[in-house]
Amino acid sequence: MAEKTIEKFKSVLDVLIDSNPHARNKGDEFKDWVKELFDCDARISYIKEQRQITNRVSEQFRYFAPIVVFVCVPEVKRNTLMKYILERDYKQLESVAIIGATTNAGAKTYSFEKLIIFKESDFSEWIKNEFASVSDALSLKEELGIALDGTTVGNGEDELIIDESVRLAGGTNVLLYGVPGSGKSWTIAHEYCTPETMVERVVFHPDYTNADFVGQILPIVDPEDKMVTYDFTPGPFTTILREAYMNPTKEYVLVIEEINRGNAPAIFGDIFQLLDRAYEPFTEGGITYKSGTSAYGITNKSVAKIVYGDETAKVRIPSNLSIYGTMNTSDQNVFTLDTAFQRRWRMRLIENNFDNVRASLANAQILDTGVAWSKFCDTINAQIIGNKAKVASAEDKRLGVYFIHETDLEFDINAVPSEGYTDLYREYIDLLNAERDKTITTEQAQRLKELRTAIIKVRVFPEKVIKYLWDDAFKFNPEVIFDTDNLDCLEKVIRTFVFNTGKDRLKVFKQHIRDLLNGN
């Protein structure tokens, strides 16, 4: 049996803070501890920056655990955090704990700041004496000016009221398409969202299913009697649907990246019908819905119970929730989007040009070649367009303006031959041979270390861009742009680019391409 002491509680907090920030399931020890002692599900999150509040609250609340703990550094504003918490409550919620954390010379100090009680429980009864402030959720809402009234959710004494008259209108479905790297995700982030927008992002892929997207019934094993029960676990669509429904004055966005890399109609399933949006306000069942709400409601008991607390309710996408999808036109043959599906989206082509691209990327030189990325991109794309006779849908094979990042173009000065060498490849092989034969000197070992790092850096561009051109854009006729008379395979092309210097790297291309790139 685990210890039921405040020191043990702090020790499970230590595990959360000390864990690798990229590790998964960082709060498992805390969840297991609460489950063993209080027979209750729990979630915990460490908030290290103010800007993390929105995502952390949404992330933890999607699981509908009755106990949620937020551990915060001093810089995180507590009133902002409390407002986000109180605007997103749900019927299962019992208590939320806000705990401050400071670390000095490796020693951690915790301050038990506020316990928000939605329902009294064994956990809140045990922990409340440790907190400087214990508040009832309803009174705290009133104190912070948070009030919800209008239509009811659920049944019985715990009904929650939603005021549909204040719900934001205009929810849409938009499908942004274009060549890879043209800026589709960037456009969503900068043109369709604001810093206040609540964003959930998913990626479709061939193995992604309706169960992953909407939710599924999963087995839950009781740790004591080992009995198995089955409960509906909501997916990202159902979670954000509930979030948007419960918070009518906030804008929500569901972003679906690579929508055509999964079988979208199958993934949506019966939710497909909800994509039909009403263009005008309408009244049904005594409730007036804003424009942008699903024009038709569907019956889905599992989703309805999670979203509305009432499995008999008709499910609709609320007008304050928009769905944006991205699609690479070069991948249209992965899973085709049928006409009925596409009709329910506003289509937007993202043009592939440098008109609105940051200068630091457009003007960045490709290593030491003296050729700017924008010049290279425009020159090669013109050749791809001119290749229509040989390749169907050639324009979909163009390089996107964001196909690569500035850091992928930076040059490491160590990637040039040392004194006594005119050929970098020869120097590299000599050093490798010396290392193999164990005759390498300390100076040579240092040079080999520098050279390895520099070569890895230089390889980024050819392995990403030139490989794409050889294997995809000009797969059936690489001779259009590459010097195939001297370089008959990709291996030779990349080696030539990596181990040459300056404009000689461009020898992988035919002379007329090199002339265009050099402005001749």
C-alpha cells in the first residue's frame, strides 16, 4: 500500500518535474498513487510558461478525470489559469489543485496555493488542510465574473447551463491545398487563428480510424477486484466538440493535417453529416442556433453523453468551432476525397510564391554556392512546370517555398579542404583510413571530428531537396535537369554536391540549369 502522506505526495510531484520534457506519460506515478489510495482517476501537468496555460488545461481536461493538479512556476499567472479552469468544468470534476513549484540548486519547494472544489471527495477532504486557499467552484466563478446560463446540459441537480445567445457564430470547414511546403499550416496559424483561439491538431494517416478520431469503447480493469468494465473514451474530435460547446464565447479550431493521407470519409463516419453548416440562424427544439452550426443533428449516444451529458441529445458542431484541413496536391492519389466530401468544405489553393515569405528564408544562400533559395526554387519549379509532357500533374511536384528552413541552408566553414588538399573527399577518406588503421594523430582526430559535423550539416540540403527532385519530381526523366552523362545515380549526385565547394556543387545539374541559377 502506498504512503498516504504529504511527503509522498510531494515525491510524486518530484517525478513529474525531474522527468525528461520530451518523455511520454510523465504523470503516471502520480496517477497510480491517486488510484491506489483514493480509487479515483487523476491527471497532472507541469506549466513552465504563461503561454502553455491554454494547451495544458485543454490537454488535461480532455480525459475527464475527477482530480486534476497543475504544478506551476512563479511566472505563471494564477488568475488566468483559474479562469481557464472554471470556464471548462465538467460533471465528473471533483477538485483542481494549483501548486507552486520553485527549484534552487536542485532542491524543490512546493507551495499548496489553491484547491478548487467542485464536489467534496476523499481526496479533497485529505488534502484541503495543506492549501493556503480552498474555494468552492461556484463561489469562485462568481468572484471572477464567470457565469453560464441558458440551455441546460445533462439531467438532475448537477445540470450545467449554456447560454446559446452569446455563442460565437460563423464556424466553417476549410480545406487548404497546395504543393508540399507551400505554407498551408502557416496560413491557418496566421490567417485563420488568433492568440486566443483554442487549437487542437491531428494528423490523418493510413492507419487512422474513426475510433481514433471520434472515440471508442475501451476496457478498464479495476485494480482491486480485477473486474473489467467498458467505457467510451473520447477522441480529439469529441473532446474539442465538448470544449467548444461548453465555452460559447471562445473560438475553437480543429486542424486536420494531411487530411487525404487517411481515408477521410471513413474516419469521419457518421460525423460526416455534421460538416453541413447552416448559413443562417435557425431554431429547433426551442433552441436558436447561430450560423455556422451543423444544419443537421445526428444520433450518437456515446458522443452525446460526453458532450451534453445526455445521450438522447442530437449531436451538432457548434458555431464557435471551425475545422481546417491541409492537403498536399502531390499526394492526391493516396486517398481520394470524393465529391460529396469535398462539397462540404470551402476549398483554398495556397499559392506557391515568395510574395509573403520572410526575407531571411527567401534570400538565404544555399551553403556556399552564392545562390539564394528563392532563385533556386523559382528556377527548378519552372523546369518542373515545363516537364508536363513527361509527368502528369507536374505542377504538383513543385518545390514549396517552405520546403526547407533557413537553418538547413547554413554553411559550416569546416566543409572545405584543409591546407595540402584540393579535394575534400580525398581528405575525408584519408582521415577515415587513418582512424581505421589506428595511426591517426590528435590533430587529425580533431579535424575528422570537425569534418564529420560539417558534412552532416552540408548533407541536409541535398538529402532533402535534391533527393526529392531525383526520386519524385524528375523520377522518370532526371536527365531534364541533372548531369546524367557523368552522374548516373543519386549516390553520385549527392556525393558530388557534398564534397565540392562553392558553385562547383551545382555541377550535379546540366549546364543550362547552372547558367540559370548563376544568372547567366
